[in-house]
Amino acid sequence: MIDYAPLLMRIERNTKTLSDKCLNKRYAGFSNDIAQIHADLTLLAMWVVAQESKDIFDDLTGVK
């Protein structure tokens, strides 16, 4: 299973990079940064759904 922490750190790093590019009007790689952030957010959403599914299953089976 994937871990959320590296995703959050990479999202933060890429968002900062994107912000710096905008502030300095350097747009090279802008689309790639957005694509990477989008991919990481998708993985993060998948992680959340997996956690929620696990919690529901555990509640149904009485596992803690």
C-alpha cells in the first residue's frame, strides 16, 4: 500500500516550485509540474478511499 507522507511532501515541493516559477515568470515545465501535482493528488485520493474502505470493513467484521 502507498504511504501518504511522501505524496504530501512531493505535492508541497511541486506547489512551491510552481509558485516560484509564476512569481519569476519562468513558465518552462509549468505543465509538467501541474501534471505531477494532479497525479499525486489522485494517488492521495486513492489512499484515502482505501483507508475508508479498510475502516468500514474492520467495523463490519469487528476488527480493531
